[in-house]
Amino acid sequence: MAKLISTLFISADGVAEIDPAWHFPYFDENMGRAVAEDYETADVLLIGRDTYDSFAGAWPARESAGGPDEAFAKRLGDVRKVVVTRQRLTFTWRNSELLAGDLIDAVTALKADPGVGGIVIPGSITVVQQLLAAGLVDELRFLVHPVAARKGSRLFDDGETAYHLSVLSTETFPTGVIRVRYAPVAAPEPVGASPAEP
């Protein structure tokens, strides 16, 4: 069974919709290393339409231009990309395909495919929200920026059920960015004394 990992840049107040004004001041070689390590676990990228448009609009040109981004850009170009969208899309980036059918059913099948070793979802907030709710996300990897964005979409929207998370690892960069890996888990048993009866 392939592991499905969500990777997100996120602000201290939980905003996962990137604004370059608060994101790029913190992007250093440590963050670049962390991103590269996350992508090394995947032979499939599962991405929403907005993320696909953003990536396809930037990475092929970086690959052809050469320079320090060329190797990473080539890896992104070579990896299989499965795009989640209900809109018509003409693919301009190699190894891209449309997710067929229902999201939950298709991702369940993708995880069970013996030819798939690992799946990474970069960004794509609404896709991650749906897969979290369906219990299909195995790991959340956040690069938490030391900034309160104060506006933008959050990963954890309003809902009836809490998501409990186990911390797998943390790393703090000199910029103040915290790399944290979580795994969704069942609710823990209460610790300590029970609340007093009214």
C-alpha cells in the first residue's frame, strides 16, 4: 500500500494558501532540502488544478533554462502527475494525466496499485481536505513559517470531527521555520484526572 503524504507551507496561524510576501523571506537552503526530501518519497504527484497550473507555468521553463533548479525541475517533469479537476484541461507538461472518476475511489485505487511506491500532494488544499476527511492521508508534512498571515485559506476548516495527530519528527531552521511531520491517529485516551462533575 503506497503512503500518501501531504506537504504544505503554512503560517503560524494555520494559513496554507501561500502569499509570496510572507513565504519567500523564509525560503532558504534548509527549506529547499526539506522540499527535495519530501519529493524523493514519491513516484506520483497528486495535485489540484491551481497547483498544476502554477507548477506547469514555472518548472518546465526552469528545467530548460538550466541553472541551480534544473535537476529538481527535471525530477518534477519526469514524475507521474495525476491532476484533480472538473474543468477542461490541456496538458502542457509531460507525464501529466487527469484523475479519472470519483476522487476518493480513484485515490484508494492509486494507493493500492502495486506499481505505486509513494504519493505526494504538494499544496492543493481542497484535495487534502477531502482526503483527510476520508482517512486516506498517511502523513502531513508542514513547513510552519514564523508569521501570522491573517488571511487566506486554512487546511483545517470547520467540521464536526477533530483530527488527532501524532508528531513523527520536528526540525527548526535558523529562519525560525519549523519542519513538522504528523500522522493522523485515533483520539487518545484522557490523561490525568477526569473533569469535575457539575
